[in-house]
Amino acid sequence: MPIWYIMDEFGSRIQHSDDPTFRMAPFFHISQETVFSLLWPLKSCDQGEEVTRNYVEGVTDPLVRRSRLLPWIPDDMTHIIDYKQQEPDESYFLSYKTDELLPEEFSEDCGQIPSDRNLRVFTDSHTIKQYLTDGRFEMVDDLESADIIWFNKHFKDFRSFCENMPRKLINQFPCECVITTKDLFAVVARRVSHHGNGPSWLPITYNLQTELPQFVSYFQTRQKQSRDNHWICKPWNLARGLGHHVTNNLNHIVRLPDTGPKVACKYLEDSVLFDRPNIGKVKIDIGYIVMLSSVQPLKAYIHQTGWYRFANKPFSLDHLDDYEKHFTVMNYVESQQLLHQVGHSQFVEQFEMQYPDFPWCHIERDIHKMVREFLQAASSEAPPRGLAHSPQSRAVYGVNVMLKWSTDLTGKRSIEPVLIECNYCPDLTRCCKHEPDTYNDIFSTLFLDDIKGRPISVL
């Protein structure tokens, strides 16, 4: 993870200039394991002339420069730019398609696997090797003899796969980055229209690489309207809370893209909380396993068992750097006693006791509808803007859901689901320890189209 540092008294006093006299860069000395700040002149300077540097090197767009300089040069941008968002052009989506090769056409037997014997599975997943016990599948150690290839790593060459192994299946779809990277995830979700606006289940999200001036304008507009302005900033391609920042400080947010691409999502200030004994009302999020077996036509399933994660401290909009208050992912921290686990039926029972006016079956129905709308949006556009059709592809994704309070015009409150993110090839190790049939359910659904007697719902 990035490390921020503060320079000494001299380095910290060097001011910004659009026409700097010096340049500065960090230098890591390997043998001494020490970082130095190197400073060198860009032009001849007279004795006594001020040493200045450019705080936003390489930024040429005037509005982006003004935005990036906000921590040092206050600026009102509410009337400079419209904060409304537009879907990026195709070149933006193509930038994600590096090295990904799509088939030019599919043969008649493409994706057809044997139906007269057990299906052979090749995988690099130790969890699947341990928990896939359905007798209709058997493990093999080589790709050539496999019917199903299941990689944890990303796969790119779908063209060669189609040409050379047409009767095999793989656990990935071409162009699935449109749903698994956080910037494209928001773009795709905004295609869903609720009353002429984006979906109510998507937190307002700005790409800090491409929409920074629009975000600044929107943030300052909310500030003038005295509206809540807490945001959570996330790297595009990290999960488990890594590199996430919760803040209501615009200067803080503006600096974060220096450490890599980020999105800023409106933080849920009125989320539905769960009352934990001896602790109080804490944040929760729910993980669901979503299975995609076809894009054209869209054919998807969701595992009925949710996986519930809890914060360890009562929620409040303060101490924004307190991980145990504002985050729920505790199963990767060093101290495992921090992880609070509740089974599906136990959670539903406790939730309905705490919120008797809101049956869980109604909330679950809304969650399924939300996920279906998201997948419809992802498959509504051709590649690279959307998921690509591939008869050889099957996939499983982990979607994270939170719940928020919503109030209608009459003042009636209701509970609405919020789709937080969609993750590639989720880690199901903990799921399998509590529900050993998880991978049996997944493989039966995706590769045999058999959900009879299983906790699987069609989306």
C-alpha cells in the first residue's frame, strides 16, 4: 500500500508555481534503505530567487489543475462545470481490453460438453479440490483431458481457447471487467433508469481520474446545501477494504489519486444497522454468490444463502479512520477473534426480531431484482461496453450488498438494498467451512443446469 511522508522544514516550505524554478522527486537508496527528496534546478536562478516547484506535474487540463490544487489554492468550482455524468466513449472501455482476444466466430460444437459421463475438472483452486464432492465431477491434473477449466487467475485468450479447445468450458466471460472494476461497475449500473435517474440502489460514484472537476463541483454544491458529504474512496481493483478511505474532507479526497486510480462513492450515512449483543448497533454488509451461465440470452442465478459481515464497534459518523467502526471485513485481519459470524437462518431470525415491520423475504426479493437489473445493464451493450457472449463461459461473482433507509413523500420509511461492488472469482473458503456444499451447488448450477433441491434462485 502507498506510504505518505512529510518533508523536513525546508522541503515543506517550497511553494507551488505554474512556472517552477526547481523540480523535486523521491529517491530510494537501496543499500541504506532510506528515501531522499532530490531537488534540482530547471533554470538558472539568481541569488535570493525563490525555490518553487509544480505541485501537480503532468496535469495540463485547466479544470483538473484547479481541482488538484485545491488543498493549497481554495477555489469555488460550483458554477464552473456541470457535475452531471456522461458514459465514457468506447476508447475508455477498450483501455481495459489489453491482451484480451475475443473469438471471431463460434463453431456448432463450441461449448458442448459430454453428457454421458462424469465431467472432468482442472483447477488451480485448493478450495474447489477440497470441497467439490459431487459425484458427477472428477478432478484431473492436465488441461487436455478436462471438460471444465477453473482458474483463479485471469484468462485473456478466448480466441485461441475457442479455436483449439471448442468443447471445453472456462469460468470467465470476456469483458467481465465491466462489472468487476469499480469505475466501470458504476458506469454500467447507471444505465438502469429509475424515474429518469440512475438506480436508487447505486451510491453516487465519481471516477477521480476522469471526473475530478465534476466531483469537486458536486461536493461543493452539497456543501453549500448543508447536505451530508461523507464519501468512501476506493481503488479500482482492490477488495477487502484495502486502500479504502472514509472522509468528508475535500482536500483529502483530491490528494488520493496521487496513490493510484480511485473512485469516490457517497458513503451511506443512514444505513440499516444490526444490534449486536454487548456492542450496540453496527454496520453490516451481505455477500451473495451470483452465477452467470449465459449472456445472450441472459441466464443467471443467485445463491439464497447470504454471508453476513459485521463491524465491531457501534456506528456513528465520526472517527472516520476507525476500521472496526466503518468496515465489516474482519476475516483477513491478524486477530481472528475480531470476526463475528452468524449463519443465514440465525441472521434472518434476529433481523426480523429487530425490524418486525420488514420481513426478510421482501428485502431478499428486492436484492434479487437489483442484481438482475445490474446484469441486464451489463449485457445490454456489445463489447467492449458490455459482457461478451461466449458459449464456452460460465462464471461466479461475489456481490456485496448493504441496506439503507429510504423515506417517501408521505414520510413512510422503507428498507432498500444498495449494490456496493461485484468481485471476480470470490474467495469462498469461509463459506465452504460453514456450507460444505457451496461448490457442489455452483458446479451443478453452472455446468449441469441442475438446481433441483438446491438453495439457488433464478434471477
